[in-house]
Amino acid sequence: MKTLFIGGGAMASALIGGILQGTNRAKNVIVVDPAEAQRARLEDMFPGVRCSAELQPILLDDVDLVVLAVKPQQMHTVTRQIRPLVEKIPLMLSIAAGVRITTMSRWLGGYAYLVRAMPNTPALVGAGISAVYATPKVDGAAREKINRLLFPVGDILWVSDETRIDAMTAISGSGPAYVFYFLESLQEAAQMLGMQEDRARFVALRVVEGSLKLAQHDERAFAQLRADVTSKGGTTEHALQVLDVANVRHIICEAIKAARNRAIELGSALDAEGADE
């Protein structure tokens, strides 16, 4: 599968690494990125991958998939550059947060073979999850191309309603930040209680890693797993009481709703760009 990436940042690098895992198909990967340092980094990481400073029509010859891996605020500019060349592109995937398919299609002059995905940063270590939505024009064979691209870097969740991408952005896309926030807090508490920084970091990581493994191997509800650790009148119960008094569960839910609402706002703001096109 010949794949052209527009944008060569961290997420594009993760996807390229997945494509090339255990293969020697680097010649089938092309990256367009204006930053010389970015191109040099990719050529060093993935020998044989072709890099270009700008999109040239010849690069799209026989391409199977174009991946838009640029920042949301760059998408309007990028799609305007692609628009005269869309007849050469059988399928396009966007991993830019917040940019709706209807917006991209309008910017691309009505192009309909579009897929939108929201991967998350654990994809960098092959442990991500991607929410994916496609237009009705994207058939089973095209969906399989998307699966081949995304599966090596994690799980895939196809959704039938694009609005669900905003919810997944708030939960899975932003989710790693919530986990890192908890890790920060756990490490900070350990250091406050006298533990050295490196040991506090190690313990925080092992607690979260071990808890995740236990949850993955035990199908009972999270609430039951929590109850198993919580002896009546014990240390854990006292700690959880502090969290309950502070209404932490409600705060977490409100934080995730705020992230979802911001995703919707960003989508609306981006949709307003080029509204007269």
C-alpha cells in the first residue's frame, strides 16, 4: 500500500513505524513536510522513506492513501494545496483533531472519500486506540486500508456518528494526560512522604502498571476491584473518603465534558474558515 503523509510529526512517525514493522516497504512511504529538520529525522529513523519539502503531483502517482497529519490550524492551508490534485487521490485520512469531515470536504471542493481518525499518543509505543469515522463513499476495501494503517499502533473503534469522535477526543485522545496527571500527583505525594524522586517515580509507575494489568485480567467491575482493596476502617478507606468529600469523581466527569465541549467549539471555529468557498 503506497501511503503519502502530509506532515511528519510524532503521530505520523508512529504510523510509519507501524507500517514498516517487520517489512522492508519503506519505498512505499512518502512524507511531505516543509521542515528540513523533520525530514532529516524521518530519513534517519526510516531509511528508504522518501521525503519532500512540498507536495508535487508526481508524488501522488499510484498512491493508495493520503494521511493528513498536520495541526488543525494548518488544515485549511493544506487542503487548498491538495484541492487541485484530489482526482489522483483514492482515499484520504485526517488525524487532525476537531476538523470535521464536512469541513474538509468543502475545503477540498466536495471530495467525499474521507476518513477521520482520533488516535492518541500511546500509539507511539503501539498501545494506542483510534476512533474512526468514514463517509458513506468509503467502502469495505477502503476501510481495510485504514485498518492496515492503524492496527499496528493500537486498537481501532469505528463509529457510525461523527459526533462520537468529539467524545472519544475527550476520553481517549486527552485521556493519557489525565493518567499522567494522576502519576504526577502520586509521585509528588510519595516525595512529600520522604521518598527520593527516582524511587517515587518508579513506585508510581509500578502501581499504575500493576493496577492496569490486574484490571485487564479480571473482568469484574472497576468498582468491585476498588472495593477489594478497601478494608473497612483501613488506610485505603480513609484516603477514598478524602476523594469523595472533594467530589473528585464528579470533577473528573466535568473535566471530560469540558474537553468534549472544547472539541465541538474547535470544530465549529474551523468550519467557519473558508465558509464562502
